Amino acid sequence: MKIIKRDGRAVDYNREKIQIAIEKANQEVRPKERATKEQIKEIIKYIEELNKKRMLVEDIQDIIEEKLMAIQKYELAKRYIVYRYTRALVRKQNTTDESILGLIKTTNKEVMEENSNKNAIIASTQRDLIAGEVSKDLTKRMLLPEKISKAHEEGILHFHDMDYFLQPIFNCCLIDIGDMLDNGTVMNGKLIESPKSFQVACTVMTQIIAAVASSQYGGQSVDIKHLGKYLRKSREKFKKSIEKKYKGKLSEDVINDIVEERLKSELAAGVQTIQYQINTLMTTNGQSPFVTIFLNLEKDDPYIEENAMIIEEILKQRYEGIKNEAGVYVTPAFPKLIYVLDEHNCLKGGKYDYLTKLAVKCSSKRLYPDYISAKKMRENYEGNVFSPMGCRSFLSPWKDENGNYKFEGRFNQGVVSINLPQIGIIADGDEEKFWKLLDERLELCYEALMCRHYALLGTKADVSPVHWRYGAIARLEAGETIDELLKGGYSTLSLGYIGLYEVTKAMKGVSHTTSEGHEFAAKVMKKLRETTDKWKKESGLGFALYGTPAESLCYRFANVDKEKFGEIKDITDKGFYTNSYHVDVREKIDAFEKLSFESEFQKISSGGAISYIEIPNMQHNLDAMESVVQFIYDNIQYAEFNTKSDYCHVCGFDGEITVNDNLEWECPNCGNKDKTKMNVTRRTCGYLGENFWNVGKTKEIKQRVLHL
């Protein structure tokens, strides 16, 4: 039997849902007014013996009310009717007017500043954001179980990306770009064959990236190694053409020089195509593609030399930057770059150390690339090295029917994050209460993640042909469902977490960097990992523990808890929580200690983790940065630099951005006050009170600003 939901979806009949609904109503009435288990079974039996192929959910609820009245459980029937009526009122209530009008009037800062790659001022982006607000409203009122919606509103958990839950689309992925380039693909009903040159391969790749971004809501990653063969094709094409015209007229050396010059020109043009296309293309959801390029040289790659040339050109062009509308070179937000450190480029005399030196130089000016240690990653992922899925979420190792590991062409179904500090605040040092509450809330997170899974079940390949039919994820037939790709660990479901530092403070009164605090924090992390492993084993789905789920969530959880519990020292008083396992920004700890400490937690958070190093302007001290990169290779899987110099993206000013009399950040060079167009770093000083201010996120009094 199929049950027709209020939104028109047809789902499989599930007797347990009826039983649970009646039992919930049972708990709200006197014992003598409760229906017995046998009576509940009789109601379910009656419904099933109707032998209908399809039933409306409202019809089932009508039958339940009638049967409860028939067995004289009037109080119980009344409770069930009141609950049903209340839910109907909630569903009818409009909650989107204010948020949508705020978008149009550009006053809804929470939504407008949520994504760095969305300019909420322009019409096409506003259209997507407005649709997102409607989706959030329907999701909260109709699509999610009431307890999940309530938990989200109360900051118990965060159901990520509600603005896209209405549609059968997923979070993030690793594009199988190699298959799409080698075997061709189809976009907008047009066949795109395998490229014959590097320049064309770069163009096709950016078209694929834009198409993929238009039919999912999270990040995507591409491995640059698949372009090496096309650079070689270009070289062979140039050589054949020039030899045909000049063989016998010019020496072999001259011909080779001409070939290499043409190849360098095509290489530069192809990489420029990637950089400019990604930054100028607008996807159908009104934003630049959220894309990461993975820069990894594999020692057994037959095209390793070509790929080394491509990586070098990518780093050179990123170092230079892209001109903005004023003609000033600025740092583009995308593509994000991840550079892999291995034996041959870890600054210990390897053949490709020159690339790492260039990467460090680029990081000193443009913040990117991030760094992955192949050595540490192989320890954590069964000997494999692969890219995160754009949003820093990692897949779990998975083998195909031939026993071969596969990472490209896989994806994440969705993310739900748990608010750890709130549990610590409520438990207030009582460990028995803490672990009990953590278990209860983890169970809520599981139910929320399963909502993600169930929402994707039954999705047809036709929903996004570029993903499911033409190679980005799979090569399914028209009309075929994606169900098999949702099971068996092929795709992941991520449990994120916020505030390991704050929950340790709440429970133990100390940081998780102390011995006492570390013992408790390690137990919490172990519990989270064991829970996701248990879910994976019991369900057969790819559950994973995910660090760094969302910077903005650090502020949302903290603000919810501050409003609920008041200002608590070192917990809610900062205006933000520390992301995942990270060390609190105020701790006196150097970069090397920080990386060593956080490395332990990265291994546990195998579904995604990254560590940050705050540094001053290091453009004139590259040796120090190189020593940190060497340390990353030996000690931690994934890290990135955050420079402590300010930067204005309007004029290119690279100095200290000041605070004006209205407590606004203002570039002293061009007067820019738009926070989305500047990088402003954290400030610390010798002030004996609170000495940290996170820019643009907390409302501070002017006196505090003067101290800083």
C-alpha cells in the first residue's frame, strides 16, 4: 500500500508510524484512558484489511479517530484530534513573509551573508534565495518531523541546507571528471565528445563544473591529474603540425623549441580559462560554482610531467590574482586549491620541491592553496590519497565489485550538526546527565539524517542528467532511480559537531588542551565516532563524522544558547563557538603545538577535518612558512594558513583596515565599508579584560574597539 502525503509524495505504508502516533497520544492521558497494545493492533489490522493500494494520510488519521471513539477512549481521541488540529494550524502558518521582504530590502543579513559565493544584491541570486526561504518554510512546517524542526529551532541540532530540502538534490561530490573527459558527456541535450587538446579540455571542464553546480547545493572537487593527457595531446598535435610544415627546413632543436613555446602559450590560456570561467560563470542558483581543484602529483602517473606543468601554471596565475572592476588584482574566492605534499615535494630535496616553494609563496599572498599530507592521509584512509568534496567533507574508502578503491563519482547526501556546548551547559558538570543527554540528541541527529536519505530515495536519473546519466556521478539509464548509489557506503551522510572546546569548559572548567580537559574531550570524540560507526553498521549507509561543518553555525548555536542561558564565561560570552575540535583562538599555543594537538582529532573525524594556522603577513618570511609546511607533511593530514594582514578586495590595499566612528570597518585607501569585499583579521592586545573581537559578528561597545 502507498500512502499519499500532504505534499503529494507517495511513500510506502509503515504500520510503525501509526503505532508511534497513538502511543505518543497515550502518554498525554490518564492510564485508564489509554489504548492497550492489543487495541492499537486492532486499529492497524482494520486499516490493513481495507486492502487499498493507495490511501491519503488524512484518511488514515480519520480512521484512527473513529476507532478510538468506538472503543470509548474519548479523552485519547480528543488528544489525538487536538494534536492533529495543532499541526494543521502550524502547516498553514506563513513564516516566510518577513525573511523574503528582508532579502528584497537587503536587511536580512543572516541569509545574505551565509554564502561567500552568493552576491545577495543581484536579482538572479535573490530569486534563488527567495526560493530557498520558501523551501525552509515548507521543510519546517510539513516535510520534517515536528521534533526535528523543533530541535533545529532550539539549537539542539542544525539541519543543514533546508533551503534545498524541497528538491531531490544532494550536498557535495567528487566529479568523475576523468570519465567525462575521456568518454564524453551530454549537456543541455548536446553531445560533447572527448577533447583533442588541452585548451578544449579546460573549457569542457568548466562547463561541467557549472552544470554540476546548478543541480546540487554543496561544493564539488575535480582532480587536475586528468588534464595531463590532454596537455600531451596538444604537444603531439603541435609537433605533428610543425614537422609537417618545417621538417627538413628547420633543425629538430628549433622545431622542439617552437613546440614548447606553443605548448606554454596553450597551457597559460587553458589555466586562465579555468580561473576566469569559474569566477565569471553564474550557475542557475545565482552564484559562482563552489569548486575545489585538487593539485596532486602521483608518482606512478604516466603524465606526471605534464601535470607538474599544469600545477605550476595554476599557482602562478593564482599568485597574480584576477582583476576586479577597478582593474586591481584581487584574490578570487574560487576555485579553492588543495596542494598535496608527498615524498617528492615535501621540501626535503624532492624533485618537485620547486612547486611547493611556489605554493608557499602563493599562500603568503593569496591564502591558498590548502595543504594535505599524503603521508598522514594514507595512514588514515587505507593507503589512499584523494580530494575532499569541495566543502572539506571526506568520503570513506569504498571498493567496487572488482575490489578497486573508488572516490571520484561519489557524493554526500546531507549534513546534520549537533550543538555540543548546549549539552554541557544543561548537564552543568554532571557526567551521568551529560552522556544520557548526548545519547538522546545523537538519536535525534540520526533521525534527521535519515530524513535526508529518505528524501533522495526514488529520485530518477532524469532529475539531473549531468550527475546521474552523463558521468559526473554515474551513467544510469533514463527513468532509472539513484537508490543503489545511496546505499552500501557509496555515498555518505555526515554528522557535524560544534564546540568541543566549550563543552569541555562547561563540564570540566578547563580547556581541552589541558590533561583533564583532553581526557574528557577525547571521550566525547570517541563517542561521536563510535555512534556514526554503529549507524553505518546497522543501516548499511555511509555515516561519517564531519569536523568543520560550517563557520556560520558557530555563531548561530552560540547566539541561541546565549539567549536561552545568558552570558556564561568562556562559553556564550564570546558570541561564537569554536568550530568542531579546534583550539580556542585565545589559547597561548604556537602553530606547531596546535597542529600536533589537532591531528589526533582529525583522524577521528574521518568524514572531514581541517586545521587553521593564524599567521602575520609572511610575504617577506617564506622560510618560516616553508618550515610549517614541512611540519604539516610529517604531522597532520589537512591544514591551511590564515594570514593576519588585512586586505581590501576593492582597491587591493594590503595593510591594516581601520574602524571608523560608526564602528564600521573602512579601508583607509579607498573608503570601502563592505565587509564582503575585505578580509579583516582578528585583533589581540594587552588589554586585561576580554582581548578578542571577532570582526563583523559580535556587537561590541566603542570603548572595547578603542582598546583593540
